[in-house]
Amino acid sequence: MVTTEIDQRCINTIRVLAADITRGANSGHPGAPMGLAPMANTLFLNHVRVDPKNPHWPGRDRFVLSNGHACALQYILLHFLGFKLSMDDLKKFRHVGSITPGHPERTHTEGIEVTTGPLGQGIANAVGLAIAEQSMAATFNKPDYPIFDNYTYVILGDGCMQEGVQSEACSLAGHLQLGKLIALYDDNHITIDGDTAVSFTEDVVKRFEAYGWHTQVLTDGDHDSSSMEEAVEKAKAVTDKPSLIKIQTTIGYGSKNQGEEKVHGSPLDPDDIKQLKEKFGFNPDENYVVPPEVYDRYHARADECDIMAKKWNKMLESYCQDYPKEGADLKRRLEGKLPDGWENYLPRYTPKDPPTATRKLSEAVIEKVASEVIPELIGGSADLTGSNNTRWKTATDFQAPTTKLGQYGGRYIRYGVREHAMHAIMNGIAAYQGLIPFGGTFLNFLTYGWGAARLTALSNLRVIYVMTHDSIGLGEDGPTHQPIESLALTRATPNMLTFRPADGNETSGAYMAALKRDKTPSILALTRQNLPHLAGSSLEAVEKGGYILEPLSDANPDIALVATGSEVSIAVDGAEILRKNGVKVRVVSMPCTELFDEQPIEYRRSVLEKGIPVVAVEALSTFGWQKYSHAQVGMVTFGASGQYKEVYEYFNITPQHVANMGQDVIKYFKDYGSIPELFPQFGPCT
Amino acid sequence: MVTTEIDQRCINTIRVLAADITRGANSGHPGAPMGLAPMANTLFLNHVRVDPKNPHWPGRDRFVLSNGHACALQYILLHFLGFKLSMDDLKKFRHVGSITPGHPERTHTEGIEVTTGPLGQGIANAVGLAIAEQSMAATFNKPDYPIFDNYTYVILGDGCMQEGVQSEACSLAGHLQLGKLIALYDDNHITIDGDTAVSFTEDVVKRFEAYGWHTQVLTDGDHDSSSMEEAVEKAKAVTDKPSLIKIQTTIGYGSKNQGEEKVHGSPLDPDDIKQLKEKFGFNPDENYVVPPEVYDRYHARADECDIMAKKWNKMLESYCQDYPKEGADLKRRLEGKLPDGWENYLPRYTPKDPPTATRKLSEAVIEKVASEVIPELIGGSADLTGSNNTRWKTATDFQAPTTKLGQYGGRYIRYGVREHAMHAIMNGIAAYQGLIPFGGTFLNFLTYGWGAARLTALSNLRVIYVMTHDSIGLGEDGPTHQPIESLALTRATPNMLTFRPADGNETSGAYMAALKRDKTPSILALTRQNLPHLAGSSLEAVEKGGYILEPLSDANPDIALVATGSEVSIAVDGAEILRKNGVKVRVVSMPCTELFDEQPIEYRRSVLEKGIPVVAVEALSTFGWQKYSHAQVGMVTFGASGQYKEVYEYFNITPQHVANMGQDVIKYFKDYGSIPELFPQFGPCT
């Protein structure tokens, strides 16, 4: 007997319930949950240690459903186990305001570790979760105190297996020898376009072997639970390699259309559900039925896990007594609180300090806070360490100790040239609790991994994107590397802060504001080129998003120049030219428009004041600056390759042009008779 | 002897010149060109058939330098061969206005096939070039007329090998059995972060075998030209698999720091260049020297190629006589001209036609134009064919004939769940000449491949992105799938048109405008949900970007509502509510803000008229709409999972809210005393 009777009952209940739920919603994906039922049942009844009574228990195993469209399955399992997810919630599947949305969201539903659905993200998040576990274990575990010792389980399908982010992340996972990562690959040979034969005929197992994974293949995922059980045990026994278990299944198992694309993305028809229920011993006239013995089996498992959680909590108590310093630090980190007084470590500057690139000023912040005061910072770069300046001097690389290149306690990750994986892995690390990831690449390559970055924002994760070479100011590398549209993207994204600091104080201030937001990712756009330190800049001002550089501004100005980052000093020089022509100028630095938007309307109107025309200066797309300015100096084409000063000249982003534009604007509105205010009181976006 | 004396001289000249060029620019990457010199020399002297006298010769081989940062190499080769790239141009490497920018750009430099630099793009472009070759060959070749019969050669490095886009594209290339694609993998074990041991330890060759590629390994890429020669011959002999030749080289070969990261991204120091020149028999006091025998050797090769090109041109002439219809069509396609009268095939609608989703209306266009009148259209989808509606009824899949799933003459590509590869492959297809690619995914997943999409724009390529499920209107799939920030991104991108058509006529109009632009990519943002056909819409109006829906608008309006796509009909209903309250309303449909921006200021001011306040309505981020409106109805958060009508209600994007906002705006400006105009005359972005 390869599957026990009670297991079979559980499996069939999942299948029937998945059909009911998607039918009830008149939307969703029944096929994958039905095909996955046996492996999910095996995992949750025998392996995954999660406790509905302690859903955030730090020692729990992490489970990721990378093919998030199969989330009916995940909701069913959470319901069976006794998580805060009722039968009523299952009936509200895919309804506005429910905790059972169309794809699993960590912010909506207890028991969901990471937000999945966009294919390939979940498996890459899982790599991050497994890295976090190794990091926390290496940092906190002591003899007899295996505080962190959990597995990360993933289910993923053919769709995930085709995505580049998955390839990147799994290659890195193999390199890092993440032995506690176990991936179950649902090989059902069906994607939306039909049989995988039409586009996906590679040898996946061989590919994973090439990555250095341990691999197993099971041919009967529809029936053979005991082989799955054994395979997971075997995977656990392999400690120096991540494990892939390929399990051949039949999508929509039990449906009249099992094994076909038809069962993938729409509910089964009522006749089909009827025969399904009959086949599996359910009353075809009843919906949403869970036999008591199924609840019993899952509740028994939940009780087992609750005992483990309680034991773990006791262990933690005892740990805190034996290792009070580590214990206190651990508790603080798990709560997401930063160490008291950490802000005092942030460097401050005066205009006398030598001009410095903000990427270097960012390094100075990292050098202080990552090495001296915030041990939960875990950094890295997508193979641009020397350019992003993301590594502090005393950093150790996060590497398998056998490589002699670092150790799992190291807090610097060599992501390789894998931007998308880096972003998605950072999401996983942040979701684990206890770590704050930051990672670097060129700003232009933020969008190589935007699929993950938008999920950072949607998932309320504190991740810091250290994006250097932030404009045409990178110079010689040219337009293939010069971001133009990138900040329009980040500013248009909800729950994401875009910082473009102008100097040392603003760079420190950007980190201060970014780190304080524990549910929001931040993009730091940093220069390659040196910038002067400005009179009037401060760390605290950054938190207002935009502010008047008082020492560089005149009273009763004729015009305001609003600029960000490297263009603030250009605006300052432009102001000087205007002043020579008798024009009084206000210079506004706007390191973070999103924070500015959060200020009271009175404050915003005091900075960009009624009656004062505004010219915006930013060496990226002018798109979007109409909100804060009457005219714009910026980019409306792609950039060019050349020394950065020449490139600025070429695109007319110069003090002289700013001054000319200022004069034009003043004249225009004089002729026009009035100056439109920028902040009407209505609309969702004031 | 593994390398002849003259070959060695050529190789060393490349190395020395690469050092001079980067030193001269005081910027750039000498190491890769120096290490790649032997393989590049072998390729260009023996295999790659390109003709400086006929640089656009359609029968030429295509060469792609995927590690574009090594472009000094490519410029040197073009110079040696006699392309329009002088020694003076080499001296202007990485200078503003030169034809030798920091990374190769197809729009700047004759002989550059595709714009590379962002890692992984080139190899994926090459897959597209190889697909195009197979497609054109299957379409046009006749017995005794091998019109299309070229190879696509790629050089790529460790960086490219780590990128997900490369994995996706190479997996597909294996599936498609692209036998004429030959990739030389420069395995020098160095990336920016140092030895690949820190992050990249997978077995690349095994991975490519898993993809179904033919593989070879050469261990002495620094010296052994004859093995390379043989390996390429062997690769050519394999006709049913793409070929990977892994060649172990030493980065910066000849430098004192050869084999180290130091030689990667900055010029060698003068002492190092001196010893290099001495070592290789060059005068250390002379710069930019090419021995005559090197020119001779390359010119001799160029002459051989010119004979081939001339032969090809004769063959084409004769082909045009024997097959006049095909010949004429081919010539038309190679010129990038559309068939006469093709616009007549575009469907037109009246308000009496049943409400239809714009993705279905897009299908109706494809059904007509792809199947009946524009044979150069080559479509596809990233595994969402049934959702994107990108396939016409009579389409045949582009597949290796042995699969029995299609043939190389088929014009529908099953990209698999590989968005980034799809975008990059479309770039390659478009760059080949003679084909116009279009490809579908959900709008939200455009950014999975943004790294490629921005290069479509930078490269002046006509690619049509068919992006369906374009807002919260996709409903149940929820916020993981609902784009919010996507159109801010596309609109902020230079040389890219964003179309969001409101009905049937506008969908046809969007295709009309998009296809006419032969140097610009277009994004078509299309709904999942049905929309009514509007009175006053037209194909022609779309070309103006935005226009007044006259039959739905009042004279002397109190307010204008500007909307796009699915929100135009919401605005129309909102206008009705306002009218009931005695307010006169103008309704403006704005299917393409970028085309609107191109109109004369007078036209723009006639649509969004001075003295009439404007409310914008779009169910995506309001970011950027401040340019065209005084207030916005749109999204400032992520979306939600639910039936689409409920989701619209939830986010208050409804006729009633539009009407309320309209009333508020009117009142606000009445109190304010004036209504600011939206288009000042100054600034680069008016």
C-alpha cells in the first residue's frame, strides 16, 4: 500500500474542495491543487512544522507555493490545520476584502510566508528564506541550542521552471550549498499553452545537477505517497546540497479532463464536479465538505507541531538566560526593532568636506551601521561590489565554509550577475524575520528584477535597494547603462520610497528614513560622480522628502528651483547665475518625493509656494515632474556615452540652462498674469 | 603549430590596440578584448561572412558580442575589415558623438547588428536572429535558391551566463533546434567581483546539454587557434542543435595582471602597456599601430566576403526573375515597407457592435492583418496564448519540423513562460530585417523583461508588445497580477509609444499607428473585460494621441474628462451624471499620450483648453497625469482580488466618483479665481 486510507481521504478531500472553491468563486485554478494534493498532503502531515497557535514561531519550517495560482490548495491546508482561515473564508475565495485572494499574499493571510503568483518568484524567495535560516543559525545557535534549524520547502511547477529568476536563484542556491532547501517540482507537463512539448523540452533534472543540487525523480505523484515520504527524508539527509524532487503528476487528477490544459485556469463544470465527488466517495449534492477524520488527522498534526513550538519557546527562554546578550539581540531583531541610538552612527558632513560620490557616502554609512551597530543588515551586490560600494571592510562573505571563501555567519552575499534573483532572494530574507537585506546594482538594472521589486512593495518588506550609477552622470558606459525611466517607475509604485540624495547628509538621512520604515522598501539612487556637500542639508530634512536649502536661498524669491541628487548642486550654481541677473531664487532639495507627498499640505505649500514659479531639475526623465514644477530640465531622450561633464553639456543639464529656463519661466508667467499653484486640494494624489 | 604566424600577429595587434584604445579613452574594458582576441580572430578570418562594402547584405552572417563591454574588440574588427570605422573613430572611443560608444549600439555603428552591454541580452538577441533566419529561409528559399542560409555567431562571457534572460533564451533555442546558432563561451573565470568561484560554480556545459545543445570544450583559448577553427567547423556540421563551444581563456592576456579582475573594467597602466607591446613585438613608444600585414589579412577576408555578397545579390536578381511575386515581397519586406492598402484590412466598428474586450479586438486585428495582408508579422506569447489572444486561426507554430508540432515557416512562436527572453528574442527578430515581431503577456509582466524592452526603444526596433489584462480590471487574479506602475514606466521611456485603446476603432487605430512607426516599439495595453464601442472614436484619431469624443461632448464645457482605455466609457457615464446636474462636459479619449505630445501646441490646447478644468481617469497609477489634468481619478495603492466591477467600486473608479470629482474641481477653481493652463511653452517636455 503506497498511500494509507486516511491519507487518501485527505488527498481526495483536498481535490474535491479545490473544485468546490474555484467553482464557488467562478474563477481560479483547480487543476494544480488537485494534482498537487498527494505531495502537499505528504509534506504537511509529515514534514512541514507549522503551528496555527503560534503562526509566527521563528523556528517553524517555511513553506512556499511558488506556483501561487494553486493557492486554493494552500488555503485548504491552512484551514485543515486550524489556521485563522475558516470555511467561510474559503467560500470567499477571490472576493474583494477576503483573506483568500487570487494569489497568496503574506500581508493578507496568516500562514502565508511570501507573496507568490508571478512565476519563478516563490522558488527564489525560498532561496532567500534558506539563506536567512543559515545566517540566523550561524549567528545565534549555540551548543545544545539549535535555535534556527528549519527546512524551507517549496512546491513549484513547469511555469516557474521556465522563468529566468528561477534559474538564477537555483544556480546560486547550488553554489551556496543550501542543504535545507527542498523543492518539489510538480512535473505535470501542462502549461497554459498546452503540453510543455510546445516550448519546454529541456532536461530539468540534469540542469539542476549542473547547478549542484541533489535530485530525485518520482514517477507516480498521483498515488505513491510513501515514495514521496521517503524522498523527502532522503532530501533531508543530504546536508550540503539543496534538493530537487521531480514528481510526475496529473493536473486536475480526478476531473474528466485530467491531464489537459482545460483544468488549469477555470473552474470545472458542475457535471465534472459531480462525477469527481462520486468517484472519490463524496455526496455529489453537497459542497464544501470536509470529513471529520480529515480535520482530525490535520489537527493531530497541528498538535504535534504545537508541542514542538512550545519546546522551542522553552529553549529560547533558557537560551536567553544562558546567553542574555544574544537572546536580547535576537528578540529585538525578531520584533524588527533597530538598536537604540543607531542613528548616532550615521555620518554627518559640512560643506567643507571634500566632494564625494553618493555611492561612496553610502559606503560610509554601511561601513558604520552594518559593521558597528545593526548586525541584522545583510548586504550584497549583483557582481558590482567595487562599483556599488556595498561591502564594508570587515565583512565576511556568506559562503559555504567548505569553500574557504567565507562562512554562513558572513553577512555579505555574492549574488553574481543575477539581479532578478537578488531582488527575490532579498524578499525571502526579509520575510524570514530578523534580517534586513540590502543589495546593489546599477540603477538601470533595477528593472532586470522589477518582477521581484514590485513584490517587495506589495509584501511590505524592508529591503534596501542600493542603486548606483543613477543617471547620465555615469558617463562613458553610455545609454545602455544610463537610467532614464527608472525613477518614474519607482515613484509610480505604491509603498516604495525613492531616495536620490544630494550629498553626505542626505545620504545618511536617506538610510535613516529607509531603515525606520519597517514595512516599505527603499530605492537609493546614488551617483558615480563626486558631489559637493551643501549648506543647509541635514539628515532630518530628508524625512520631509523635500525642503528649502535655506542658506542657499533668498527671501521673497522670484523663482524656485527644485532638484534631486546630483542636480541639486547644478541648481545651486544656476541660482548663482540668476542672482547675478538680479533674480531672487529659492533652492529646494527633494530627495524623496514620496515622503514630501506625505507631509501636510501646508508644509508642501510652504516649500513650493503659491506665486513662485518652479523649475525642476533631474537628469532622468522629466515624466512626472509636472506635479512639482511648472517647467522641467531633464531627459526626454536616451543618454550618450562620454565623460560625464560632456554628457551633461550635451543634454543641456547645466547651471546656465537652468538659469535660462528660470528666466523664461518668470517671463512667461508675468505675461500670463498669474502663476498656477501646484497642489489643488482634491484628488487621490495631492 | 596551433596558430599561424600571421594569425598570431593579428591577435596580438588586437590585444595591443584594445589596450591603447581604452587607455586613450581613459575608460573601458581592455581585459575581455585581449582574452577574446584569438577566438574573434578565428571567427572573423574564417567564418563570419560580412562585407564592409555591403554592410546590410541580407545574406550575411550575424555576429553578436553579448558581453558588449568588450566592444573595443568589435570596433577593432570592423576597422580591420574596412567598415566605416576609422582609426580616428577608435581614438574617439567612449566620447560624446562618436560612433564608438561605451557599449555597441546598432543605431550608431555600421556592422553592429544588435545593441548589447546589458548582460544576457546579446545571446537572447542571437536566438532571435537565428529564429529569423530559419523563418526567412523557410519562407523564401527555393530549390537552388538558398537566399537565407546564414549563421548566427555569438560571443558571451561568464556575466551573460549568469543572467536569467540567457537561461530562458537558450532553453528555448535548444527546444527549437536552432542548428545555425553557434555560441562561443569565453570561460575566463573572472567577473567584477573576482573569481567566478565566489558565486558561479555551476557546470555550464552540462546545463546546455540539458537544454539540448551540442557542446564542445576547448582548454587553450589563448593559443590554440586551430582547435577553435575545427570546433566551429564541427558546430556547423551539427544542423539540428545550437552549439556551445566553451573556450577557456585568460582575461587581459599579455597584461602583467592577466587573469585578474583588475584588467576587466579600467585601462591598463602605461607601464603595463609598455611591457605588453614589447612582449608582442610592438614599439612601446607608438600607439594605435596596425601592421600592414594585419590590414592585408583582414582586407583579403573582406574581399572574399564581398565576392560572396555579390554572388548573393546575383542570386537574388535571378530569384526575382524566377519567382517575381516572392522576390517583390522579399524586397518590400527588407525595406521595412508595409504592403499597399494594408490599412483597409483593419476592422472598423460602430456603437451598435457588441461590447468587446480590447484583447479580443486586438485578436480581430491580428486575425485580419497577420493572416491576410502582412506576412512579415511573426507573433507569439509567453505561454498566455488563450489569454493574450495573440494567435490567428490559421496560424502554424514556428517549430522544428521533426516535432510535428509546426515548422520553421510557421509564424507563431510558443515562447514558454519566458517573458524576458521573448522581449530580447523579438529584438533579434526585428533586427534581422524582413520580419515584424509581436508578442503577448500580461501588462504586469512586461517588466519581467524590461531589460530587453528598453533596448527595443534604444535600438529603434519595430516590436509590438501585446500586453493584455492591463489594469485592476483583470479582477480576480489580484494585485500580484494587476499593473499599477507599468504605464508610467513606458510613458517615461524615450522612443516608445504606449497605446491604451478604448474600443474597437481605437484598437485598430493603435495597430495602425504602431505598425507605421518603423523605428519605434509600441506597447498595446489591452483589457480583459468587455468595453462598449464609443460614438466618435476612429482609427485616424488615434494617430493624434488624444481627441475630443465630439458626439459625447457638449459645446462650451464646464469641465473636461480625459481618460484612456477602459476608463473612457466610465468617463462617458460620469459625464452623463454631471449633465443631469446641469454641467456641460467634454470627454477626451487619450489612447496615446506620446503621440498627443507630438501634436502642435495649438492642437493640444484645443483639446485640453485654457479655462476648462480637466479630470484624468485611468485605473493605473495617477503618477504623471498631472501633465494633462488638474485632478486625477486612479490608483495610488496596489489593487485587490475580486470581480472586476467590485474592484472598481472598491477603488472608487466609478462614474459617480468621476462626476463628484468633476464637481469638486469646478468648485475649487471657481473659488480659486482662475484655471491654470496645462501647457506652458517652455521646457523640453511640453
